[in-house]
Amino acid sequence: MAQKQMVTEKDMFLQNFERECQTTSKLLKAYPANKGDYKPAEKLRSARDLAWVFVGEQRLADKALKGKIEMGGSAPAPATIQEVISEFEKQSKETIAKTSRASEDDLNRTVQFPVGPGKMGTFRAMDILWITLNDQIHHRGQLSVYLRLVGGKVPSIYGPTADEPWM
């Protein structure tokens, strides 16, 4: 009888990460290119800056895999949503490749990560990868609201939308 192959946490992460990145790309591509500067309120980020967070998360995942996270000094968003999309897709592929190559020791290594103003906590690199994925999902929800507010069509994310019904 053939032995079942055990599914690892890394396998589960990669499966979820790839699926969620495809959904994020779909949402980014639905966003009107000429509405990148839109902000629903003065203290909020522009749509382009909010979308750029997706790239920052990939860079944070890379730092976690390397074993050292230093916050701050992020690059400003590029001039267009299309440039954000290109960089997000590139960085996402790199995150998949780097995570795929990471050993169990790499994934279980502990790193310091901010947990509040001036406070650090200790997390496994794998925990940081999950945090960045969850944060991507959170910010994607925000961007879907921006998309609706600028008159764009919201694609299916986890189910049908008014713009992409399933029936």
C-alpha cells in the first residue's frame, strides 16, 4: 500500500499564498489606472500607496526568511498602478521560490517583530509569513472598497459580487 505524503505547514502556506496572490492580482488589475491617487478620506493612503503595501509585505517576508527584520525605510510607491501590479507579481513569485527553498530550520528560526509601539515580540519566520499573507488579505479588502467607490467593478474574491455573479 502506498504511503500518504505528509502535508507540511510550508505546503499549506504556499498553496494559500499562491491562491491569495492570484486573487490580489485580479483585484489590482480591476482597479482603474487613472484613479491611483484616490483617497476616500484625507488621512488615508491613496489607492496606489495602499496597493504598494502588497509589495512591502513580500519584502517583509524576505527579511523574515533571512532571519532579521528591520522596519522602516520603505520605498515610495511607483507612479502607476500598472507598475505596482508588475512589482507585486514579481515579488510574489520570488516569495514562492524563496519559501519553497527554505528549510524547516529556516522557517522555524525566531525573529524579532514589532507587536506595538516600541514593543517587539519573538516569532518564527513561518509565523511572519502567515502574518504577511493575512495582512495582504486585510488590505485587499480595503482596496476592494476603494474600487467600488471609484466606480470600478469588484471581481469575485471569495464568492460572487454584484459585478461578478456566479449564477
